[in-house]
Amino acid sequence: MERTLVVLHGSVPLAAVQSLISQQGIAADQADVTTDPSSSTGTSGYARAVCVGSKADPVLLGAVAKLLKPGAKALLQLHGGSEADASSALLLSGFADCQASTSGGVVTVSAHLPDFAVGSKDSIKLKPKPTAAAADTSSSSKKAWLLAGDDLGDDDGGELLDDDELLTEEDRQRPSAAAKQDDCELGPGGARKACKNCSCGRAEAEAAGVKVTLTQEMLDNPQSACGSCSLGDAFRCAGCPYRGLPAFEAGKKIELTSDFLTADA
């Protein structure tokens, strides 16, 4: 015979409790009454619970839920509070499908537990591996998209074109390098030349046919009329005497090691 758990919480009129039990058709010999469900450790598996109290207590309702069997029904009657508070407390305690109503200032909410027990488990059915026959079918489907050597033959009206025939004579010519501007860094044909108002000695060296080399005076008082020498190697021409040196400020001495100007052995 299925038993019912009756839980009393807070200050509740006894007449209201008796009336609710009578309305639910609960016989005295089928009900277990308690005020502290958390202490009822020896009994569980109740098919129904009736809770009567003055406020919704999720902790109390959670203890009630542990004593019920999966799918058990619950009825909560509050003499105070609201439908939202009562429904929220039941949901937080693990109950579902809350149906609330209010009559004469008394809130009544019915709900039930899910059909599965806490900690229940089930196996996962994985998709079976394809059989050898299925693999052959898949391979045949892939081969259906492959073309044989004579699929585009003349008999079918198809024709293969030679890639080289698509190129014109202009396409075959090697593109000429873009003409470089004759400015302070590049001369005609891309050759380097001294900048205008050159102050690094390149102009004089070119006039005398001498390669410009770095001197101690150029380190003590570096100058750059073109404005590129001081920026670093990325902006210097191929014959700039400052190539290999760090960027500097014009007129500010470049600090180097004592053997920097000594030729390597």
C-alpha cells in the first residue's frame, strides 16, 4: 500500500491540516506526519507528499523530495506568501509542472518529481561502424565522379585545349622592370649617385673616382643632406658610407667601439 508523507512547518491551524488531509482522501493509517523530514532517514519511497506551512522553504522541500520515489506527487499549501514564491521553492527542490492557485489567502501548489531517480544512469548508443559492404558502396560513389581518359574524346563532342595555346605573344614576353626615377638616390638606369648638396663626401669621391670610406670626422660630426643617411640602412643607398651603422642624429657623435674602423684581418 502506498503511503503519504505529511509535513507540517511553522504555525499552521490544525483544522486547516485536517481539512486538507480529508480533501485528499488520505487515511490516518496511510500517512506519516513529521515536522522535520531531514530526520526521517529510515523511511523513503513515499508515493505522495502533503506539505502545510506558513512560508515556502526550499531546504525543507528538498528534504521531502529525497524521501519520495521517482514520479511522486506533491501538494504544498501555504498560509501566507505568494504563488511565485511557492512555485519557485518547489522548482528549486527538484519538482516540476507546478500548478498554483489561491483561495481565501491560502496558496496551493501541486507538482511532481521527474520519473527518474537521482543518480540514475543509462548507456549511450553510439552509431555503429560502417561494414565492409557499406565501405565498398561509399568507394564506388566516389569513383562515379572520376573521368576516364576517353570521357572527353571527340566521340562525345568534347575537346581538350593546350594551355600554351591560350597565351598570346605579349603574354610570353618578360615584363620589363619599371623605370626608376632619377632622384637624389637613384641615377639613370638604376645606378646610385650622390645626392644634391651632398655633404657626406660621395659627390667629391665620384668626381675623383674614389670610393667613399667612413672616417673618424664623419663619425664625430655626421651629416646628411639628403636626409636618408641618418634614418638607417633601410633608407641608405648602396654606396652610402654610413651603411652598417645605426641611425643617428645629424651633428651628434656616433659612439662605436675603438676597433670599428680597423680592417678585418
